[in-house]
Amino acid sequence: MNRRDFVLWTTLFSGISAVNNAAAQFNFGKMLEAGKTLMDSETLSDADLQSYFDQMAADSDAKNKLATPKDAYGKRIAKLSKGLESYDGLKLDIKAYMTPEVNAFAMANGTIRVYSGLMDKFTDDEIRYVIGHEIGHVKAGHTKARIQMAMRTSALRGAASATGGKVAALAESQMGELFEQVIRAQHSQANENEADDRAMAFMKNHRYPSMACVTALEKLDAMGGGGASWLSTHPSPRERAERMRAQA
């Protein structure tokens, strides 16, 4: 065992008193591996992140019905994303999900998915604001920070479950767990405001009507709760609309 592995081993087991080996069948190899995962999560390369998000995007697309180029939603999202193959150095993959939920999300690899339920409620320019807002989260590093935090949590869970033979089950559920923690979790007030500011810049850069930022948020406020991440934000959509009105 080299010095780095010894430090990881002692960190994982600090504070644990000596116990009878027959009574505690610890899998030291798995525990050590989990400790390495915890350390590695702090220094994820861009290529690592790309791989993780590519896997998450493929898994999400497999579990949801994508709008096709032949249906109304597919044609509409294709029209709205025309000329948006990339933005500020970020390659974009913008598609629609056929689901009634009023929601949208983005991943750090440029994946953006807009739900048909949101498209039913919003005008074309309001959808463009949503796309700009999601790009804003990515460009501000919010999704990158979230996956690093999620992996730290997963690493700790891996260390705990390694003693109970549950590592394989955790690995099978990791994709869904990451999606919930990285994509669907509620953003902070500062993150939402920063993404809105970047969305406003996105709208102005493309000469889209900036008031669409305001009207989209006012519609969200009128819808109330519902559980979707877009409807359960803090600050509230009304407060965000007032901020956007001042900028518009």
C-alpha cells in the first residue's frame, strides 16, 4: 500500500475503534475505492464531465418520448433552435420531450430538453427565454458544481454500503440519482438570478424580444405550484419577473 492509499484508508476509518475481525467483515478494497472516488470528484476533468453527462442524457432520452421531426412539437423546437447549434463556445443539442409537465432542463454537455407541456403554455420567444435560462445555468457552472457535489455524496454512500454488499445496487441506481440531484433539484436564489441575467443577455444578443423573459415568468407565477423545478423556484417567478422587467 503506497502512502496515498494509506492516507485514504486512515481517513475513511478515523474514529472507528478496533473491533473483532470476525464480527466486522469490512471490504477494505471497496472502501478504499470509494475514498478515491471522493477525492477524484474534486478534480473532474472536462472530458470526465462530458462522459458523465453524455451517459445521463442518453439514459434520459431512452426513458422519455422525444418529439420527432414529423410531429408538431419536433417541427417547432427545430424552428426555435435553428442557428443555435452552439452558443458562446457551447455545442447545443436542443430537443423536446412529449410529456405534459411544464419544465425544461440543461446539462453541461449542451443537452437541452424542453417539455411539450411547457411548449403548450409558452410563445416561441418565451421558449427562447427558457433555452437562454438553461444555457445560463450551464455557462455559469451551476450544473458542473452540482455533479461534483452529487458525486461526493455518492462516494460517501459507496463507502458506507461497501460493508453491506450493496455496491452493485447503488451502481445500478446511480444514473437516476445523479439526474435527481443534478438536474431536477431546486436552484438557489443566486443561481436563478444569474441564469435569468444570462438569459436576458442571450435574448438581446439574438435580438429576441426581451419582454418575453418577463411574460414567461409571469405565466409561471400564474400557474402556481405543481412540483416541477420551474414552478418551485426561490425567488418566486413573480420576483424574478420584476427583476427582468427592470432589465428589459
